[in-house]
Amino acid sequence: MQGKEHDKTKQPGVLRGLSGKVLLLTIIFVMLGEVLIFLPSIANFRIQWLKGRIAQAEIAALAAEAAPDQILSTDLRSEILMGAGVLVVSLQKGESRKLALRSDGDYMIDASFDLRSTMWYGAIMDAFGAMWADETRVISVTDVPPNMSGDLIEIALREQPLRSAMFHYGFNILLLSIFLSLLVAGMIFAALNWVLVKPMQRLTRNMVDFGQNPEDFSRIIKPGTRRDEIGIAERELHDMQTELATMLQQKNHLAALGLAVSKVSHDLRNMLTSAQLISDRMANVEDPTVKRFAPKLIGSLDRAIEFLSQTLKFGRAQELPPRRERLGLGELVDEVIEAAVVKTPSRIVIMNTVPPGILVDADREQLIRVLTNLMRNAIQAIESSQAERRDAPDGEISLQARREGSVTVIEVRDNGPGIPNQIRERLFQAFQSAARQGGTGLGLAIAAELIRAHGGDIQLQSSTEAGTCFVITIPDQVTQLRTGRNGDRRTSRKA
């Protein structure tokens, strides 16, 4: 366990960390950009170098033409050709072509190039061909004379000086590229490190720190004021951590509540069992009032004992699947109202307006719990409002119902003060919807869980100062029918 925690908190190395990767990738991409720039640059350098030789060769040819009788001594011709850096110079004017200068010796032309019609990709290929060609190669170059001394000029020269110049130029470009790469990479790295890497490292450290104790609210990240993606990530992480810490606290409360229930449920069940025995004896009393309420008391005690039996195991507190049956809703509502009026103040009237004959397909005990929770909340809200305001009107609570196809719709209405706006969004969440002091916020959460187990839904339809209305929808259970076939018959024979 300690090894895992150590691995989570250990910072990565320079090259494995985000900063090192950003720096390395920046250098690589800048060098790649320099290479893409170098290719056309070296090709252009070669062309300009050859054009320089063309210009010098044209001047040498003009000098030869200006000599008396156009005759030059061998030494002077060699010096002129050496100064121009060429071996042969040929000028063409119109249809005539004239060999202006030629050095001693015979030369074999290894490659010919025409600078008048060179494409960019061809120039790049020729440049790399010159750099890796044989040092003794002799080339021929054709171009238009820059001084317009003729229509065409062609020279022959050794390629070794060009090759050396290109290598020198390439080496200078390499040094410049390395310098620019480091300079640009350093500036880009500093910018990215400030804009991206540092905030990401802060997010990483916070997530690791929060993961070690997610219930500590002091470990929740404090988002900055940035409006970019990093700022959005910080705010979303803050909201997620806050929600997670809150949920963990709620689960701790639920665990504590489950532990407390498991400790007292056994003794409480024994107490209720004793009360059940006493209520059984009360059923034999001839008093009419006792005869009327004793069966309801016994039924309530039976439900309480059954519910406590399901919560003896710590952490279980799960609702059993509903045992559904067709029930008369009006009679069930009467039972709920009779149990509630015992503790209802005289200024609150509860009305059963369910039409006769309305049936509901539900678990009897669970539906009683749901309606009891809703009615108890309404009674407590009205009672609290009447205690605060002497001029508050008399309370009215009504239970209505109707059938919509195969769905039973139940409405629980009251004229209470309404539900506060701040808890409406979390109305059906445990420990989140307690609107009165001392409330647990479990009643509506339990009601929603029970109704959803039936495949139905419970919603707050309206809640204003004039009253509140909850709507419950419970669909009928789908009956599985056996698929038959024509001619499928069963016969029986008597022996």
C-alpha cells in the first residue's frame, strides 16, 4: 500500500514529464521546419552560384572579343578562364554559335543543366545530386546572358568548387538552425510551460492529493479566473470534487444511520411485539371506540415489526420488491386518513375525493407508506405555517385519483405555504430535502424509491404560496400471456 502511494506522489523525470516532452517536441518540430526551409534554400544557392559563373564567363567572353584581332595568348586566356572559374565559354547570337574561350585539354561533359526552365522540385534534386556527385565531375550550364551580349551562353566548369560552396553554406545553415531551434524552442517552452504545463501539474497534484482523502473539503481545488480550457477544467474539477466529497459525507451519514438502526432495531422490535400483545388484548374490550381503532393499531404494529425485521443487517436497508395486487384505492386512502387524523390538529381537514371504483395495481403496505409520508409532510408544513401566523387559513389536504388507460394517477394537494425554492431541485434526494428544523429529508426519498420500484413516478406538479401538489403515477403490471397456435388442442380421455 505504501509503495502504491509512493508511486502516485513521485514526480516523473525530466524527459518523462510533461515539461521535458514539450521541450523535446518543440526542438524536433523547429528542426523539421528548418529542414523544409533548407531544401529550397540550397537549391536557390546552387542556381545563384551558377548564374554568378555565367555572368563572369560572359564578361570573359566580351574581353576576348575586345582583344586585337580577337587573339589572346595562352597565358592570358588561362588567367581569364581561371578568373571566371570556367573551362569553356560559348556564345550564340542569332543562328550563329561561337566558341569564345576554351582552356587547353579535352573534357568529357558528365551532366548538362539548363537554367532557363528549371522547376523547383528539379532544382532541389539537382542540388542534392551536386552535393553527392563525384568530385571530378564536369558539367555544362546553359542560360540567357545577363548582359544580353547574345541570345544564349553555355559554359563548362568543374563542379567541385560548387560542391564545396554548397557544403559550406549547408554547414552554416545547420549551425543557424540549431541556434534558432534552441532559441525558439526555449521561448515556446517557456510560454507553454507557463500557459499549459504548470496548470496541468497543479491539476495533477490536486487530483493525487484529493484522491488520498476525498472527504477532506480543504483538498478541493480552488479554480482560477481563466476563461480558456484550463479554467473550464479547474471549475469542472472543483464541482466534481465538491459533489464527490458531499456524497461521501452523505454515505457516512447513511452508514451511521444504518449502524444506529441495526443497534436499536432488535430491542425496538421486542418492544413493538409487547405492544402487539397488548393491542391483541385490547381487541377483546367491548368499548366501541376501542373496537374501531384496535384493528388499525394492530395493523400498524404488524407493519412496523415487519419493516424492522428487514433492517437488522447493517447496511441492508433495502426495500423488498413490491408484492402487487389490485386494490380499491378509496378504501386504502380512508385507512391512511384514519391513521393520520389521530395526531392532526383541529384546524386541518383531510378529504378523500377518490371516486368509487378506482383500482390501483400496487403493494398495499408500500403505497400506504408513500401516502402517509406525503400527508405527514403536508400536515407538518401547514401546522408550522399556522404556528408562525395567527391569521393563517385553516388547512386543507385532499387526495384525488383518476385512471388514464392502464395508469393510476394520484394527486395529493394542500393549501400550505409551499416548498422553498432552494430545495426543489434536490427534493427527492436523501438528507437534502428537509424543509423544517429537525427533519431528516428521508420521507420523499423513500416515497420516490417505492414508487419507482412499481415502474411509476412521483413529481412535484406545483408549489406556490397557495399550496402544493404532488402527482403519483403507477402503471398496471403487465400480464404475461401464453402464446397459442391454431390447432393446439388438449383432449382428455376417460378410462
